[in-house]
Amino acid sequence: MSLQPPSEEAANLLRVQLSERQIEHRDLDLVITHLSENPPPDDLLIRRLKKRKLGLKDKIMQLEQLLTPDIPA
């Protein structure tokens, strides 16, 4: 089963979404590192941020797959 590549307009939208999620992922990584080195009174915040970061990583991978055309074997 072969998926059709996205139209140019859809690909541009996907690229914007990908870029936004990559920036947010990078920002969360910085916040998590800072909070890990300077722990707040509650570890729940770090766990929530790490969960959000993993969710963003999954979404980034999905968007990258949509933008990368399938190469026939």
C-alpha cells in the first residue's frame, strides 16, 4: 500500500508544524535540564514535562515520515 505524497501546500503546512514542534521539544529539553539541575520542590513537574517532550518527539517523527517520500524496495 503506497501513500500519495502530500501536495506542496500540505507539505509546507507540515514543515511549519514540524518546525514548531522541534522548537518546543528543544525548549522543553532545556527546561527539563535546568529543573533537573535545580530541582523544584515537586518532581511531578519534571515528569509532566518529560511526558510532553516524548509526545512531541512522536509527533515530530510522524510529520517527518509524512514529508519523506517512500522509496520503493
